[in-house]
Amino acid sequence: MEKILVTGASGFIGNNLCNKLIELNFNVRGAVRTLDSLTVDYNFNAVTVGEIGANTNWKNALKDIDCIINCAGKAHLINKKNNANLYHLINTEGTKNLAEQAVKAGVKRLILLSSVKVNGESTDQITKHKFSHKNLSNPQDPYAISKLEAEKVLWKISLRTGLEVVVVRLPLVYGNGAKGNLARLIKLVKLGIPLPLGMIDNQRSMIGIDNLVDLLIHCIDHPEASGKTFLTSDGEDISTPELIKLIASSMGKKANLFPLPIFILKFLGTIFGKSEEINRLTGSLRIDNNYTKEILNWTPPVSVEEGIRRMVQGK
């Protein structure tokens, strides 16, 4: 059985991935910055690597490893003043350093968790356009730029050394333990607070944590995965009001939505410094995952409705 290193093993994606790999009898090692970041019930072989960057020492983590699934990275910063440098240091230089040391350690394959934001921030609601693996890259913020740069670095290293590289670009990942806007939305629905989102008519692709973990496991040793970039999703795009209704239904409640014109929502977002959040709530971002399903012979095992239920009910 393959020996797998999961970086960012204490995070939402990494922890779920480690648990499933162990359940399937993989030999799993989880890399974390410090042991303090782990919950008390973790059950994988944990190794500390400190802060991730151009000088991180991966030697102990990489010993006898066959495949790396790189879940580590910097996703969100509260203070955005110097975020471009931090994103580049952690997401780009950190990935380059990991890959170069992986080659020296004899690792066969590296799977990078990237972002659909490399393709762009949104898709057009009128033309029903979807992002696919054929799209030209169009990153629009320092985070997305750092992810694209990490991808490019890996392709160069792969070409030079023969390291097998797989890139998986992710949309919003949801599930039990997800944080950020989803966690806030669940809390608002639970409190029964009326939400002015009833007029939103968008479509967004997401992927549930169970589906993502299943896909990543497919990528570990699939002979056709190496050298490819995969965009992934549940395959069921939903609107913001539909998402809220599914969350409410999972609680046995009725969604408390009322209509407010989109231009007013955006105006309020500008006033309160929440334009990015409002744009995500009102805009569309759709993914065509047919290439991923075809190449990997993969079908998402969990429906959106079931995935939302598991998230809300803590399963």
C-alpha cells in the first residue's frame, strides 16, 4: 500500500483526508506546523515542520513517502496590507521547496490543491459559461496569483525531474467543520434571522468534503492523473437561496428569506466594506467537471443535499 504524506493535516481538508485514508488502510503521515494545532483524537503519524516557506525542512516528513497530497497553504488573511508577499512565500515558494525536496527523497507523485480562482472570480450568468480545464488562467487577487505560480513551478520541476504532478482546482469546499462564510450562514439560519437574499438568481459550483476526499484518493495512483489539471465540483450547481433552503431543511426549519434588489445589496456591501462577500453571494461561479469525471472514471458519491445535511448535522 502507498505511503502518503498529507501536508496541512490539521486543517479542515487535511484532517478529513487523513481520517479517510487511514480508514482505507493507507500508511499515512500528516505534516503540521505544530502539534498544538491538532485535536486530541487525531490518529495519524504526525510530524512537525514549522512555518511553511522557502526554507522549511521536509526531510523527516518525506522519508519513504510515495505520494504527497499538499493541502497546506495560506488561504485568508484578515490584514491584507502585505498579503501578496505572504501568499507568494507560503503558497508558491513553500510548494517549490516541498517539491524540490520531494524529488531528492524519491517521492513519485505530488498532488497540489489549487483553486478555481486561478480561472477567475466568476462566470457569466447570461451566457451560462462554465470554467473548464481548457480556460486560460485569469487570477485576479494575490491568493489566486500565488496558486497559479505554484502550479507553474510544479510543471517546471516535473519536466526537469520526472516528478508526477496532479493539480486539483477547488471551488468552495463545504462540510462538517467548514469555517468562514458558510459557518456564519448556518448560524444565521439557525437563529432564524431574516435574510435579504430572496431575489438572488445565481448558480455556484461547490464540492462537499466527502466528494473531495474521494476524488483525491482517486488521484493517488490513477495512471491517467499525472500531468493533468482537474477542476472539480459536486456537479450540481445551486443558487444562494437554494443553499439557504437546504441548510434550513437540514435543521427542520423553513428558510427565512425576503427579497431585496441586488443593487441595494451591493450598495450596502460597499458601505460596510463587504463587497467581496456580497459578490460571492450574488454572483455565479460554475465549473464543468466532465473532464475530471471522464479521465479519472469518477463520479461524486454524495449529493449536494446529503452533503449539506451532513455539514449542518455535524456528520
